[in-house]
Amino acid sequence: MNKLLLTLLCFFTFSNLFAAEGDTTTVFVHDGTAMTWWGGYTEAGEFPDGSKTYRKITMTYTMGCPSSGCSDWDYTSKIELLNPTGLMDSTVSALDTISTMPLVVDTTWNVFEVIDNFELGRVITPYGGYMANGTNGFNNGWSFDHVFDVTDFATVLQSTKDIRAFYAGWSSGFSVSLRFDFIEGTPPRDVIKIENLYRSGAGGWSYTNSADFEANRTVPRDVQLDAAANMTRVRMTISGHGFINSLNAAEFYDRQYYFDLDGVNVVNNSFFRYDCGKNPIYPQGGTWLYDRAGWCPGLRTLTFLHELPTTAGSMINLDLRIQPYSVTVPSGETPPNYIIDAQLVSYGSPNFTTDAEIVDIISPSLQDEYGRRNPICGGPVIKIRNSGSDPLTSVTFRYGVEGGNACQYTWTGNLNFMEEEEVTLPAVSWVGYDVADPVFFAQIEFANNASDDYSYNNYMESTFVKTGVLTPQFLVYLNTNNAANETGYSVEDVDGNVLFERLPGTLSNSTTYTDTFDLDPGCYVFRVVDTGGDGLSWWNNNDGTGAVNIRRVDFPVTLKNFGTDFGSEIFFPFTIGQFKDIAGDPAACPPVGINQVAEAQGQFELFPNPNNGNFEIQFALDKIQDVNYTIFNALGQQVKQGLLHQVQNQNVPIQLSNSGAGIYMIVFETEEGSFSKKMVISQ
């Protein structure tokens, strides 16, 4: 099904009259298309006609499970735009011998239009057995959003184009849905042309030695640049697959690639990934923890961008090389291979002199890609880019939570044109916002101590969820496995100061450690690290199984249980109590530390106590609010829970029938924090 949705405009023939900077046209192609066997799945998309300019175009690739369930294996998937060139070519389809003396052959030709296939994005599928089988927190409804910036394809993402989802798998399967967002405005520079330099196809190019690879695969390319092409860059997407001999090439072998421009090396870049242990899709089956050549199971293959020192209108020669090595392929085995897509993009001159841009909000965020880095209660993290020709040396931000006080912060650094950097902002006040739909915002006020040239890329917002709230007193329970030297943990405050830690190398195998904390109200981070990158348990080692959780001190209740197959680390921010609102000048908005928060003022009493299961809660809260409550027995088992709507200063009756005599704990979650009280039932 092909769909075109104008999210901010009605779709009329005269809609151009109402077009405005920042308006977004959204195009959907593929709606849960099931990719169940090797091959291409093609649908046409109705894209804008090219009469408008767009400051950014994004493609969101939602990967999910088809009705048959996700596959167990890591396969390559590619999203390709099939662009007709207008050029015709032909192949021989049949030969018919009419005469042998003299020889006369009637030839039938297959005439076709030449199509350029441009890779828009590549995602390697996860080991999806857990999704298919409904285990380890997954089920068949699993999905994951991969967001690609495809602004460089503006000149070909026009009118009616076929979009092919290619799946290089041999078993069922995964699904694909694509959303393209065209955001109107002025880009940092206009795209003049995009052209393929190297394209291996989904099957990749086999590699045995560098001489063969360079002679038959990555041969030098001559390119005539457009007279208006004042700037050029290479888009390089490469992933290594297969593992032969002691090198484990190419999948597990760290190599670099090089680009030579007119015989001079201008690019030297490693494409190996060393962060698969922080994969946001976890746990998985298979060897999901192993670092790989350009990819991690379930994640997109990275695209590297390299600016080239070229001159408009010149003829250039580009040569791609891979750091050389040789492999011996045993008889009957498939050689290692590299899947390569490289494009050359030609641009006009920069459209702005001074332009700082907010590219993304990493935290607080609900984006799947940043799942390991959220939720937070400390400093927000955003990504900025210099989209102006002058170096970017300072940016002043206004940011906060909608409904609360705004903060101000000035970043200093040095970014050249199109360079990016993550910026961690000082912590904000996390109160005063819409609890049902909280929104964080960040806005650029000044760039290089002045208003920048383009304001439409200065603002971004994100929805988020709050961190968990723990009682001031809690206990950390850690049971090590048989590789305790790899394991450590720490508790840090909002400023990153370590309040307590057990370092890797200091723990004993198969040993239980319990540490009790009594913290002031504030924001904290509980962090577990595993230097081996394989957590406290993993099927593919002999380390055994450990355990880690957070418990109440005064009652046998587990407040937070962590899975043991977590890879490299556990990152768990939490709050004690509630932050106060930051008063005064927002320009002096400081980090919210443990001594800069208000003690929760909400109170409640329970009577009679002891009782026969019928009792009342007397509330004395600061404001009207909803309150959740949970009641546990002496074994830590939940026996009742509920939600009390809109309470403040009143008595609320609660009945706990058929629970038997004994000691109980009732825990209340309010906007001021978490509170508990013991209760005795005598019958």
C-alpha cells in the first residue's frame, strides 16, 4: 500500500500557497512488509516533486517481527532507492540459427532502462529467537526504530520511485515499515548530485587478498565534478561478514579502509565496532556480544562521512582500498566478504556563515537507539552540529522541561563546518511538568555570542519518562559468577562523584556482597560494569551465573531486579525524594546536587494499628494528587495494590480481607516521593 500524508498541510493542488518553513511532508512506504526469504521486496513511494527545498530528510526504518515470528539469525537487510537513469541498455535473450552456410543468426534482444540503486540504509537483523518465543522480556510484537539522515538523496527522492527492502536471509523473517519525513527549509548546503562510487550488492564482494580485491572490486574511479560543485564528500557504508582462519576475517577482524584522491591518501578510517556489549537490543541469542566489522546484531551499519578537498568542475580520481591481508579459504567454505556502498555527493557552497544546529536529543528521550542511556534524572545530552561556514566556538542554550523553569548554559569548543559533538547540559529541575506527557526542550539562543543565521534548526523537543524513585535506605545485592575479576559496581551522584564503588579485580568468585545505603534526596546513578563484556551470565562462556538487584533494607522486597545477560554494563539512574524547583535567575541554573533538593513534605498516618484488616489512611499532602499504594506481606509478596484518585487532606478507608494475621508493609508513591509504614493485623 502506498500512502502520502501531509502532516501539517492539507493535500490540495494549491497547497504550495500555504507552504512554510518547517512544515513536514511524511511519506510511508512498506507497511509491515514481511521479509521471509532472500530477495527484494519492492513498493512504489509517492515522494514530493522537487519543487521545494528541505533542510532535512529522515528515514525511519521500523524493523519488527512478521506474523510467523522473528528469525533466529543475523541477516543483512538493505533499503534501496531504485532510480531510473533514462539510459537504455540491452542483453541477448535468445539466439536462433537461420542458416549455417553462410552462418546467419537471428538475435533477440532484451532492452531495458538502466536503474541506479542507491542504498539509503542498512540494518543487520538481531538474533530474534527471544522475540519469536516470547522470552527474556520480548514477544512477537517487538519492533525497533532506526533513524537515518537521507538529506543527501534529495535530488533522487522525488516523484514516484520504487523502494526495495532487500533481505539476505534464508529463514523467516522480519518486517519492514518505512517513514520518510521531508522538513521544509534551507539545508546547510544544497545537494547538486549524488552518484554511486562502489556498490557490492547485498551479497558482498569476496575477499582473499588485497591485490585481487583492488583489481576486480574496488577499482579506481574517474569522476567529472559539476561546475557548481564547490564541496564534495564520500558516504561510506561497509560491513564485514564471514570468518575464515585464525584471523576470523572478515566479520571479527579489525581493518581500515582508505580513499586516495588523485593518488594522495585523504581518508584513513577504521570501521570496526567495539561497542556491541552496549547494544540497546538485549539480551539476544547467538553471539550478540561480540564486536564486529562495522555492525552489531540488530543495529544499523554505520555510515561514515568524509569531506574531500576538491575543486568545482575538475576531473578527479578516487580509489578505495582496504587494509591488506590474506586468507586461506578451506575447500567447500565461503570466503569472507565485504558489503560496500559508497556514494559521492556534490554540493554548492554553505548557505550560512554562522549556524549552530541541534541535531538530536539523546537523553531524556524515548528513541529506541538510546535505550541504554535513558531514562535520566541528571544532565540532558544533546547532539549539535556546525552548519555554518565559520568555525563554531560557543553556543548558548535555553533548555528545560515544559511547565518548569528553564535553564541556560553556554558550551565552548571548536567545530568546523558539518562537524558534530555531544553536549552534556547541567541538570535541570524535573518538577512542574505535565506528568501524563512530559516534554523536554532545548533551544539555541546564541551562536558565537550572536544570533545565528538560521533559526529554524535551533529548537528540538522530546518526550520522556521519569526515573524510578527509591526509598532513602536500600540494599545492593551482588552475587558474582566465576569471573568475578571482571565485575564491579558504583553509586554516583548527579555530578558524577563516586559515593561508593567495588572495582573490577577486587571481588571473589561465587561470592555474595551486600551493601546498605542511606542517601539524601537527589539524583543518583547505579552502575554495574563487566570488563569482559559478557555480563553476569552468557550462554557462550563457562563463567556461570551471578545476580544483582536492589532491595529494601527494612523489608524483604526487591525494588529493582536486573537481568544478568547485560553485556558491558548496567546504567540505572534513580531518584531519592523529589527535586525542588530552581528559583531565581535561569542563567545561573546549577546542577541539582544532593544538597539542592527539597525534602518531601507529604505525610500520612495509619490507624488503627494493629487492626483486623480494616483501617484508614490519614493524608496530609501538599497538594491534590493521585497516589499509588502497594501492600506486601512478611515474605515480600504483594497482596494488594491500588490507585487513590485526587487525595490531599482526608481519610481513606482500605480493606485487606482474607490475608491473615501478621506484619505487613504498605508503600505509597506520591509526587513528593516514596513512603512506607509497617502495619500489624491481629485477628
